[in-house]
Amino acid sequence: MKFQIAQKITDIIMCHCSECRRVQGSAFATNGNVENKNFKFLKGESNLTEFKENDNKSRFFCQSCGAPIMAKLKSNPDYIRVRLGTMTTEVSESIEKHIFVKSKANWDTICDDIPQHKEW
């Protein structure tokens, strides 16, 4: 799967909620906003599969490797949340904050000075 982003990625967060940990298979998920009009699949879009998490949120995964690629919210239809771990190029934008640190994994230690928020 290959995609192109034609804008700066905004609202980059590390989410430590139990939902993100579960679907990411890690201590947190690192996501950023991209406008739909600035996101384009170059290869592999037909391998994308959708998981409707609830009435508002759908997550999209690669059928071939299982990698989480992005999420879409009906409440924010002009944007997608890209999983930064899927990027194959350098990300020059900075992480803005950690969220849901109140419910982070007990085995995880946050070792940076990026702002932390107990919830959203």
C-alpha cells in the first residue's frame, strides 16, 4: 500500500486509550489529520478493508499485511486520521500531545516532555 499526502499533517497526537492500544497492538497510536482532498492512494487501495467501529468511526486496514492505515469520522467528514507508523517518508511535523494518559498501559512509561492530557 502506498499513498501520497499533499499538505502538512495536523493535530498529531499519541493516543494511549485502551481502544487505540487494542487496534494498534502497542502502548499507543500516533495519528494525524489530513484533508481528504490532499490524500491520494498511489498503490494498493483495493487492499483496504473497513471496520465500522461505531456509528461515527470507521478504521481502515491493509488486507495483505493487517497494518492499520487510517480512520474516518462521520463527525469530521473532510478529514482522515492517518496512522503515522505507515508513513514511508520523513514526517517533519511534530507531535503535539499525548492524550488519555490516565488510561495508558501500566507497563508503559512516557519518556518525553510533550504535553500530556488525562483525557481528550
